[in-house]
Amino acid sequence: MEMPSPSAAILSRKPAIVARLRRVLPADSVIDDSTETRAYECDALSAYRCPPLAAILPRSTAEVAAALRVCHEEGVPVVPRGAGTSLAGGALPTADCVILGLARMTAVLEVDYADRVIRVEAGRTNLSVTAAVEGDGFFYAPDPSSQLACAIGGNIAMNSGGAHCLKYGVTTNNLLGVTMVMMDGTVIEIGGAHADAAGLDLLGVICGSEGQLGVVTEATLRILPRPEGARPVLIAFGSSEVAGACVADIIKAGVLPVAIEFMDRPCIRATEDFAHAGYPDCEALLIIEVEGSGAEIDEQIGLIRQIAGRHDPAVFRESGSEEEARKIWLGRKAAFGAMGQIADYMCLDGTIPVSSLPFVLRRIGEMSRDFGLGVANVFHAGDGNMHPLILYDANKPGDLERCEAFGAEILKLCVAVGGCLTGEHGVGIEKRDLMGVQYSDADMEAQMRVKDVFDPKWLLNPAKVFPLALSAERRAG
């Protein structure tokens, strides 16, 4: 994956730049030692690494604004970083950039149960938002698999989803307002503690913009009353295609579970060895969770059982207790860690129409044989958000490049059937050179003009989202 050549002028001015940052930030908030900055050389797309010029860890919106003002005046690129869990290289540094980490900005600023909102600093982890309100019977709906670690700021940057997004939507459906610092240090407020702000939908522009437009430091989020009850079922099938067809039929029937998750045999075996969840020996399984009152749950599961029965399931297991429900979800929540125990992998993120699941799963299997690389499938089947894990050996010459080529073909397939390049991981560096597959030149020009308005010097999160040549041309002016 090509990265831009670092600016020799910026590298030569590193001592002066660091000195200016130390004048506006506490001493322990600026990291420039080459050994210590290695902690920021990559995110969860760890196949690509580049130590930054420096890293800063502000504690407030005012400190973020002061630091950005310095970087803007010095012409130094800035890469915002939440928890570094991006699977698309969204927080990958360049050698001449400053990493701006939000890890110290974790406060809960306000909770309003009457209006069902919470305002938090952007470094707060996803799961800890729910932890702040669950004692009073509320929760925050988006639940990425990395929710124990991932930060709200990163969730907003990538418009993250999670297993329960089928019913509750992704981050943009649960985000009401942000405090954002522009590259020149200007602090702006967008949206607020209400459903629809007047004027242009700037919040919709910010959510999913991958740190290209500004640094979100605070967020106002929608919280929801915890449902009366929830119950998952596990359904095993003889093939991935049949499992995909079952998903399509459930959605077509108008049933709306809170989640429909898919796992195929390679992933099932790896997670079973790792988490011992008691999954059956099968080619594919679905985890489907419904919620509501006891009567509502029984009715929905009855419909799902009827639909699944048309596809000859090998197992239909309904949880009868909290412990059984926990075990059904245990393997799915451990899937990415389990796969990491057996191989290096690249996790993709393409989205397709649910009706195309059987065809796309079959084609991925055929491409796996063509490229000579294994694939494990685990994904949010209810909304067609696929996460094929391509297995490779990072120590084997040529394997990474073959993995990249295979991944590109899968993503092109997603677009070809009417889907898109990403559902929740973002574009980052992983998909930037595939943007032309989904968007015309005019489409990308319109998107880049938006960045021109927010970040005229193109200093925020360089080398991401747009093809590298277009980004370089824009930054050169």
C-alpha cells in the first residue's frame, strides 16, 4: 500500500514544531521520542506501519484547538486517533504528521433521561457509554465488536455499526450533535440534544467523514430504554448459501429481529477452539436475536422457526436462560480474536443487498480457490454488511499482495451486485484506490470540494479516503 513521501521541510523543523506544541499543551501531552511514538505507528490494520513525527494527547477541547492552531500555522498534517481499532487504516500516520489522540478525553458531561440523551467526550469507549446509564435502565445502541475498546470519536468518524444495527441503526442514527474543532483551531457546534437541527444537515456530513473535516471532541448521543426482554436463537445449516437464503427470506417476510449474525465453518471451528461456546458442527450458522415482551418474543421466534424450517436446518437452538444466551453470543463476540490465533488476516467490509447473499457467498468461495487463500465469513447478515476474513501468512513473500488483490475483487463484487465498498469500517487507506469502482469522477470531485471548505490546506488525515494521486494534487494546491 503506497504512502505519500514525507515532507523534508516538516521533518527538518521537528524540534521547533514540538517546542511550539509543548508551549500550548502540558508536558506529558507531547510525545516525540522515536521509541515512544512507535505505539502510534499503526491501527488495527497492522499490516501497514509508519511512525509519526510526534503524538499529542490533549485533555480538553481547548487543548485540541490550541494544538491544531499550531499545526495549521506550521503546515503540519494531523491524524485524529480514537482507540486505534480502525480496520481500514483510518488512523495510520504519515512520517511528517502529528497523531492527535483522544484517549484522555473520556468524561461523561451530561445525562438527560427525560430527553434520552447523553453527552460525552469523544475518547470515551463505546461500551462505557452504556455502562454510564444501564443502572437506570438505558443503553446506547451501536455495538461494534470492538466496543470494549473503540472510542466514540472513532465510531463517529467511521459511522460504526455492530450486531444490533439491523433494528437500531448505525452511529449516524444515534448521533444528535457534536463539538468539533476545525484544522485552524476554530471550535464549532453542530446539532444538539434534539432530533433535527435547522438548516443544512452538517451532522450527516461529519458522521462517516473519517477525520477529514475536523476533530470531534464531544458528542451528544441518543440513549434508549432497555427492552423488556431479549432472546437469541442459533440455527445451523448445511451450506453458507442456504444460510444466506434463510436470511433473505426472514427479511422479505417483514420480520425485524434486533440482530442476524452469520458465521461459516472456518470461523465456527476457530471460535469453538478459542471460546468453547458449544457451537454445532455445521457449514454455517445464524445467530438471530429478538426482543420485546415475552409474547412478542415468542411470536417472532415462531415466525423465524417456520421460515428456517423451509431450509432444512440441522439445529434450531433457542436460549432458555441468560447463561444459554451468553454462550450463543460468546463465539460471535470472540470471532476476530479467535481467527487471529490461527492466521494473519485482513478483515473486509463490503455491503450488499440481502437478496444477493447466496450468490456472493458462493462467488467468494470460488475466488478463494482461485487465489489460493482461505476465507472465513462472519458478518451482520441482516443488513448485508459482510466481513470476509482473508487468511494469509505475513511472513510469506507475496502473500500480502495476493490478499490485497483478492480483497479488491470481493469489494468490486459487492458494488457489482448493487452494494457499496464499506458499511461501517470506512475507506481509510484500504479502499481508497477502489473509490472509482463505486463513484464517478464527478462524484469524487463533489466530495473533495466539501473537504476543500472544511480543510482548505488538506492537512487533516492525509492519504485517506480519496485515491492518493487526487489527494496529493489537492494538497499541492
